[in-house]
Amino acid sequence: SQQGEEDPQALSIQEGENATMNCSYKTSINNLQWYRQNSGRGLVHLILIRSNEREKHSGRLRVTLDTSKKSSSLLITASRAADTASYFCATVPNSGYSTLTFGKGTMLLVSP
Amino acid sequence: NAGVTQTPKFQVLKTGQSMTLQCAQDMNHNSMYWYRQDPGMGLRLIYYSASEGTTDKGEVPNGYNVSRLNKREFSLRLESAAPSQTSVYFCATLGGAFTGELFFGEGSRLTVL
């Protein structure tokens, strides 16, 4: 069962613009993670935010978590063509990593 | 360091044939996972192994078997392949309870005719 659901399914922007993706989930979590997948490649971990954290930064990435709304957002600032990829949120419930579930992803296209 | 290595990268099978997907890691991680990725479905957990000698079913285990041969290797076997098993398969390891990130292989693309 899909715990996280990303929104939008696809996003097309110009280089230099900001990209925002959202993730909603259903049950209580221990942490929420964002992953990136380039076409034809494996997933790469971007950032993890724990349930007691509200915001986290890593380079051009900013992640927020609102546990009351059961939602998270990933902001990529000053997008580059190389950011073109699919982005997935993954939720880890309190029961542990055996029940980690991925959303269906947001496909981001950044045009030069 | 190679990280997580999957073989083969591509495979075409006929319905009813069997095959084994291999996964090896050199990161000394305890937990290993097999996922499948289908268009519009995201990633779904097939089987996982919390440590050497243990395996457990995930969300979609039917039609698959696994072996945790040692700490480094975790294989996924299709005994009698079906067209519904056409997918991209990913092996992953867990970086640790504190770091919490999964490390993925590059995937094995399987087509069952």
C-alpha cells in the first residue's frame, strides 16, 4: 500500500526557477525521506527529516514536515537542467524500516 | 567502493522460466531489501532481510523467493516467471538505524514474454 503520495505527478520549469513538490501520508511516522532517481538509474537519498523536526536544509534543498497535516514538501531552489529527475518521498513508520513505503513520485523537468 | 551491485542489468525470460537476481554490497550493512518498480506504482517491497540468516515477506512476495547467503549477498529468485513480473528490480541496503537512508543498486530490468 502506498503511504506517501506526491503532488504534482509532473512539474516542468525553467532553469533558475524554484521547484516545490509535496508529499502526503496517512499514518504516524518516525521519519520521512526524499530520494531522487535519474532516468534508468537507482534511487539516491537526498535528505531525511525526523518526526520531531519541522524544517531541514541541505544545499539547495529545503524540506519541511507538518505532522499535524501529515505532509511534507521538498523545495529545490535555483533549479538546474541537471535536477531533471523523478523525486520520491518515503515514509518510515514507528514500526520500522520493514514497512517503509514509497510514493509514486514527481517527475521534474528543468528546461535550459 | 562499489556500494550495491546488482546482476544482471537486463534479462528477458519466457513465461515459466526461472532465474535469480543477485545483489552484493560492500558497505557492511545488516539490512537488505528487494523492491520492484512499475510505472505509476512507485516502489513496492518484495522481501527484506534484517540480518544475515533472516528473511521476511514484504508487500508483494508472491512468486518470489530470497536467500541471504551471507552478510554481503541477498538474492531474489523467480521460480516460474510470469508476464506480471516484468518490472525493474532494485536491491537496497539500510545505512543504519541512526542515518536511516537506503542505498540502492542500479536496478535489474526484467522482461517476461
